Amino acid sequence: MEIEIYYNKSAGKNADLKYKQKQKIEQKIKGLKKAQKNTQEKQQQIERPEKQQLKKIIKRDKEWYEKYRWCFTSNNYLVIAGRDAKSNEVVVKKHLEEKDLYFHADAHGAPHVVLKKGKEAQEIDKQEAATIAAVFSSAWKNNYFSQEVYSVTAEQVTKTPKSGESLGTGAFVIRGSRTYYKKIILELLVSFDKQKKTIVSGPRTAIEKYPFYVALKPGSLKKSETIKIIKQKLKEKQINADSSEIDLFLPTGSFEIID
């Protein structure tokens, strides 16, 4: 290392000059670091809104019906079903309208199911709504092969009990004649709707239009294991899904994967 020394100055003067030069260099370095930090902060301020905007674009806004069990029929009619006593109450009180049809399985713990605009729907759509009612009833947990379901119009469903009776949350009275759907096969297909960016499940006739699916029926495979298999099959299609999300589209009970 070379050090410049002034021979016309004393050793003390030379040392003093070197010290002052060192201070100037240190101040410059300090200034450069400060300028670099300011530049980085400004860059982060510019990038942060872009990242926030990107998150907003990626995040999917859920539809109102996604708080319930739901499915679109072959002819694109919406079917919604309660998940518990509270949501069963809301499904009927808030969403069952004059043009709709109400479906219910003759099984304990069956959900209240509404086929929106069901009065104008075709028979296949009604069959699919009946399947939702059967699949998400206790019939699946009890490993039944099929289940009977009935439907009525909206005006036949009432919260007014007979004299001396009372109705709890999620309970309703059905008045008048019923249309029965006998021996509804317990089968559920799970797939992914790329347009809606969501997992979907429903009857075979409504879901088999998708490029791929996993078909299920009541069996002996635990729900947790079934979810793992579905998750892996989705991953093979470059679709990442949380186990909790898949769980929302499956009934209570055990399963058999049929295709």
C-alpha cells in the first residue's frame, strides 16, 4: 500500500492531513449508503402497490351461494343446500322463492335443498337436485346404496307448526302432496371448474362434462385419505387445493373411489 507523504511538512501535519482525508472518505461512504437506502425505500414504495394489486387480481371473490353446499345442474340451474341447522334455516327462509323447488331426503339429518327456478327446470335438473339431497344426508354415512327423496313447491314449506307443536332451528313443516324420487343412487363426482376457479362436486350427469373428475360412492376409505387422493389427482392436473377446501365438497362418512 502506498502512502503519500509531504516532506515539507512535519510528521504531525502529515498525520493530521491523513486523518482529515479519512474523515472525508468516511463521510462520502456514509452519504452513498444513505442514498442507496433512500433509493431502495422509494423502489419498495413503488413496488408495494403493484404487489397489493396483484394479490387483489389473484384473489377470487366468492359468490353468495358458496357459503352453502352448491352445484350447477346440467342445464345450469343452481342447487343450494344447508350445511347445518342454522344454514338450513337460512336456505329456506331467505332463498326459497316462488319459482323454486324444495328437495329433502327421507333420512335423519338431511339438508334442505333448493333448486332455483326449479319449476321451469327439466327432469334431469330435478334428478340432480334430488341427488344432492340424498348424497349429503345421513344415507352416505350409513353406507346406503340409494335413498328416497321428495320435492315440493315453495308455498308448501312453512315454519308454522300444528297447534301445540314447536319447531326448532332448521325445522319446517311440509303440507300437501309430494313428488317422490325413488332409489336415488349415492354417487358424487369431484372436479375443478377453471372458469370459476373452484372445486366442484355433484351428480355424474352434471360433473362428467369436465375434462377430469374423481368419482366416489360410500365405502370404507376414511375421509382424510380420500381427500389426500383427490388432492394428489388435482396436483397432477397442476391444480393446488387445500384439504379444507376439498372437504367442503364432500359428505360426512367414508368413501370408495370408483373412477
